[in-house]
Amino acid sequence: MNLKLKCQQSDHQDEIDTVCYNQLCTEIRLNCFICMKKGRIHNDHFDDVEKINSLIGFIESKNQECDKLIDDLHTYLDNLNQSFTLLKKGIRQKYTLLQQRFLQLNSVQINDYLNSSVKFMEYKQSITKIISDQTNKLIHTLDNLYKQLKLSSINHYQIDENSIKLSKDLYDKGCELYQKDKYAEAIDIFDASIQQNPYDHLSLWCKGSCLRFLQKYEDAITWVDKALVIDPTHVNSLHEKGQCLRLLNKYEDAITLVDKALVIDPKHVISLNEKGQCLRLLNKYEDAITWVDKALVIDPKNVNSLHEKGQCLRLLNKYEDAITWVDKALVIDPKHVNSLYQKGVCLRNLQKIEDAIAWLDKALLIDPKHVQSLSEKGECLRLLKKYNESLQFLNQALSINPQHTFSLQTKGDCLRDQQNYKEALIYYQKSLKIDQNDQYSNYQKEFCQKKLNQ
């Protein structure tokens, strides 16, 4: 690329010919031939003067260095967040006790809990002081860096109106592809939009959303973070990052982001629903319903919220109530696969196995690769003692997602029911590799081992 830039000196008519890269240079860095001839500049560091066409390579190199630094900063932040998450999770596990769990403890375990809890207040004050002090130090350091780098005085990136308009047009085109589930194509358009206007937070956010749909959750967060640097109050970006964190099983961190979105917009339905999902995944079903109900007050016909409430009720063993809410979702969207699947699960728990299969078949007609429906149908067929058919559906599920623990457990159950304990043991062990604390798989593993030792 041939750069053609006019010299800054008013009496010079030549184009810029050279550029100086010396770190200590105080002269004008871009010079024409006349500048170099008359001014005798850069003489003490002439080795750092290059032809103007080298500027493109220099800019690309600095862009890469900048991106690398930002990636490193993200890594530090991720490490910090992981440590915080581990601390919060540990505190919750040790010092909170659900009523359902409390009723299962013996007197020795309750005594241990009381000993820990009595000391909690002392630890709480110490933890609060340590974290507060270190946080204030870090904030002070970051503020100083911001001032030293003079980041508030950026003026070299002036975007013309034409570029802004072109960026907006490209964003609209990308959104059309996004709505049609053409995520890879949409990303190419959003990239073009960002090239025209790197400060277009909507394109940055939508690119992140596309990456989430492509199951590239870490990459998605990187782009959403860029949107949040430009507009920290952008609700959809905050929600999007929360959704990615949930999909990475970082439920506490996800709630933190969603809460930020809800501070800005308390009626943001998808954030209310997202918080409900995270609480459900933390086994806080009643709390989850509270937040989903808030979403339904605002939008009573939101299919995802209706389905989510049904799912929570199922997990509370309220199968009839769950079906009521799932049916409401299916009235609005008869092809909502998750609701069809959810109804199948409820019917199976109500011992209506044939009916359950009928609803699961409806789900699989729409999405033949829906892992949960495949594994659930496998479970229903097992209960009907149709083991060969059951294994066919379970194998289909595991071919799509080899890490699906319910499919692994159910295949183990299917083999166990046929007294094939050796092979059943393999699948319980595979399940435990994914979740070593799963009590059901542990129990079944021990059962099979006892049978094999008889």
C-alpha cells in the first residue's frame, strides 16, 4: 500500500517520505524530503528512520502487541475471578445449610456445622477487611496507570460520518443474518462493521452473541468485554456475558453480571429469566421461581420463562404443576423443543411412560439431535424393559455428547438391568470422571462391583 500524506510544514509541497521510530525523538516524526534536507533532523538516531511505507507494518505490529496486552489483562482478571468464585463457593458450601440437607444430617455433623458457624462472624470481619484493603490498593494502582498512560486524551482516532454510516448499515445486515441463525456469515459482516467503526459496541456485542451460538464461549466473552469497555451500561452486553458464564458453569459469576444488567433495567425480562436459570443450576429452585415470576409479570407470554418455571417445579417434584406451565409455553410455541422434552420428563415421573414417549417423539421430530430427548426416551424404553431400543437412543445421545452424564448413567442402568454388571460399571465410571461427587453413579458403581465379586 502506497501512503500519500502531505507534509505538515505549510511551505513544503512534497509528500511524506520518511518516518522516525526512535522512542526518545522529540522532532516531528513524519517528514518529507525537504524536511530531511533543510532541517538536518534525526541525525543522532538516523538508524531509526524508515521509508513511509513501513508505517502500515508498524501499525499492525503495535495492534498485535496491544491485543496481546489486553488478552494478558483478561487472563489476569479471569484468574482473579476464578479465585473469587472458589472463595465464594467454599464459603457457601461450608457456612450455608439448606433445610433439605439439614434433615439428612446426624447429630455429629450438626455439631460440626455449629462449631464452624459460631466462628463465622470472626472470619467474616477478617475476610471483609482483607478483600476491601486489597481492592482499594488495586483500584488506586489502576487509576494511576490510567493517568500515566494519558488514556483520557485519545485523539488520533477520528471516525468520519461516512464510516459511521457504513458501519451502521453493515451492522443491520449482520443482524439479518443473525436472525436467520447464519452466525458464521454474520460474524464476517460484523467484522467489516467493526473495521469501519471500532467503537460500535452493538457490532461487538452481536459478534459475541454469534460466537456464543457457535459454542465459543470464551471468545464470545472477549468480544462482549470490548463492547462493555465502550459502554459499561449496555444491558444486552452484560446479559450476554452472564449467559456465557452460565454456559461455562460459572453460575455465581453469571449472576453478578446479570445483577448489573438488572440494576440498569429492572424489567429486562431475559436477564430476570437468566438469573432464574442460574439459581436453578445452583439447586435454589424456590429462589429461581421468584425471579422467573418477576419476568412473567412483565411478559406473561415469554416462552423461555414459562418453560423455566415448569422446569423448576419439576425439580421440586411438582410434576402436575410443572406440566401446567410447560403447556402454557406450548400453547404459544408448539414447537418449543425444551418444553416438549420437559413435559415428557414430567409424564415419565408420573409413571405415564407411553405418554412421555409420545411427547419426546414430538421433540425429536423437530430436533432429531436433541440430546436430552434422546436420553430421556432411552430411559422410558428402559423402564418398559425394551433394552435394545433403549440402548439405540442412548448411543445416539452419546454420539452427539459423550460427556452427557444422564445418558451415561442410564446406559449403565440399562446394562445393569440385564445383569451385565461389568459393562455397566464402565459407564458409571465414565460418569464419575465428569462428576466425581455424583452419589447415584457412586452407589451404582459399588453395587456392580459387589455383584462382580460374588
